[in-house]
Amino acid sequence: MSRVDGDAVAVAPGRRRVLDTVASLPAWAAVLLVWTGGRLLSTLWLALAYPLVGRALPENAIWGNGDGFGAFLTAWDGQYYEQISLHGYPTALPVDAAGNVAQNAWAFLPAFPFTIRMLTASTGVPFTIGAPIVALVAGLVAAFLLHRLVRDRAGHAAAMWAVFFFTCGPLSFLLQVGYAESMFLALSFGALLALERRRYGLLTLLGVVAAFTRPGALAIPLVLGVVALIRWVRARRSDGRVLDTFPLREQVRVVAAGLAMGAAGLAWPVIASHVTGMPNAYLETEMSWWVNFIGRVDFVPMTPWFLIASRWLGVGGVLIVLFLLVGYPVWLLRRSTLRLGQTTVLYSAAYALYVFAVSLPMASTPRLLMPLAPLFGSPELVARPWMRRTFVTAALAGQPVLVAVLWLLGPP
């Protein structure tokens, strides 16, 4: 981690010794060391926040007013995962006094809580222990896969910086609480690696499970489709040169994988409607979380960010959204970012498009952006000492702030 692109970086002797020690370890040991340090740091901040539960945590954060540390680690959305793990999904949607669909478990996908159910059923541990265990293990797997994904294109040093920001950053405490983020990240990074290695069976398996873990997995078959299109064009250049091979058998496997993952990504709203007997059950459930921010509105894709920006910031807010829409693609197309590889860049574009198209910016938005973690390995971000210092400071100082603001005071 003390060298990027083969150029020596001037660092203080103490930091150099630490960086050289990490760099001298095998890749798996270095990742494990950084991940362990991150988890100890997150545990410290969560433990310091825990005594404030009675005075600061809203009543709806932990159902039943449970005051154990395990309940604290499975607060907020973790309560819905516990409900699903123990009781499954409701067949009738709850409604408010006006007859509108209220917040309920159908907003949360089943892979994570059902995995915890298998663990608790086989070992007897309660959900409040099983959920953090599953999140911890999945987070470690995600860190290893993230390192491999970045290392294959940008090198070991960039990959270790990406792992550091991922496992020690402001939102890294979510890798050990009762949320599905860790599992979704491990599945997504694994699917991207499988795509790069053209292991379509494994890609399909991981992509389908990811589709039932968290929303946003449709970005994976979209990337597969774009990659396949590029290969198909390169294999059929009009000038007769063959820049890539794309045999028919592989084309069939790609189409089958894309169709399977696409179907899985679209299946949950259909399942929710079938079980509850209510059309748009899933959409109405998701929209129930928007009420406190913008009231009840009709869902129109590609408009939520403009809607809330104009509501809270007026014309200035709309201009900020437009700047992001232009600036983000421009940054993705920079030579430094492109060094992360075609798959990572395309996924970063596709997943960001999903977040922009269907989600409302709120406290949970930073959490939704965690799958973009490979971008932290961009040589442009980690090659400059001042940039690294800025990110390290933000990571270490930001986590206690977000633990207090997002986990103790309001839902992340």
C-alpha cells in the first residue's frame, strides 16, 4: 500500500513502517488484517453509542424496546429482517387510517433473513446474534472479492486502498449489523469477477441470489448485455480484423445467464402481488417510506432526485442534480478510472443509474451507494498523498459521526 503504479510515495517514517508491513504480507493476510481492524473500530464506535440508547434512540428503532446490545445491532431495518426470518411475509398488507399501504416487510428481500433462519434453526442462536454473524462473514468475503476485482486491473496497492476505504470508511459499521448490505456486496463483487472470467454458470447463480438479497441486482445483467454487445461488435468488424472471439455456444450461455438474472431481478414485485392479492404491492410498500419526505406522490422513474431536490432546494437543487448527471459519467470516462477495467466501470454506471432512476435521496442513499466501492481503487484517488490523507481522515472521523447520526438518531 505504500506504492502506487510503481512510484515511491513520500510518507512519514511511522506510516511507512505500517504500510510496508501490510504490503509485505500475502494479499489474503493483508485484507484480513485491514478488515479485522475495521471491525474492531466499528465495534468500538457502536459500543460507545450503545449506552445512549435510552436517551437518543427513537422508539421505533427497536420494536419491543429491547435494550440488549444484540437488539441494538439489529435495529431499524433489521427488525423487518427478524420478522421475515421468524414469521415470513404477511399475506395482507397493513394500511394506515387513510387506507394507504403502510411500511411492511415486503420492502425487504428474503435471501438474507432466510440465511439467518437456516443458521438459527441449525445452531439455536437467536436472530440478534445470527444476523451480525452472517453480516460479518459476508463482509469479509466481500472484502476479499473487492481486492481481487480491483487488483486484477489496477494492482495490489490500489486494491488495498479500496479495501481500506470499504472496511474502515464512514459506513463500514453496516458490515456487522443486521442489514443485508454485506451479503449483497459479496454477491455483487463475486458476480463481477465471474463475468470477467466468463464463468456464466457461477455468474447466474450469484446474480439470481443477489436479486433476492437487495434491490439493484438488475445492474449485473445490464452490464453482461453491454459487455456481450461490445464483444459481438468487435468480433464482426467491417474491416475484417478479428479483435475478439465470441463463439455461438458462448453467446447462448450469455443470453441464458442474462435472461435468468433479468427474470430474477423482476420477480419480487410479481411474487408480492401474487401472495398479497394486491397489484403494485411492492411498489406501494416502497413508496410508503417516501411519505415522511415528500408526501404521497405517483412514482415516475428518473424523477425522484429532481422531485426532492426541487422540493427542498428549489432551482439550485435541480442544478445540483444536473451537475451530478454530467459530472459522474465524465469522471467514469477519465483514463485513470478506466484503468479499473470495463466491467467495473460499466457496473458503476449501471448501478448508479438504478439508484438515480428509482430511489429517493434520503438518509439511506449513502448505504445504497456502497456497491460502488471498487471506484475507491481508482489510481487517480490513491496516487496522490494529499488525496489519500483526505480520504483516510474522512473515513476514520466520519464513522463515529454516521454511527451517531444514522444508527442512533435516525434510520440509515
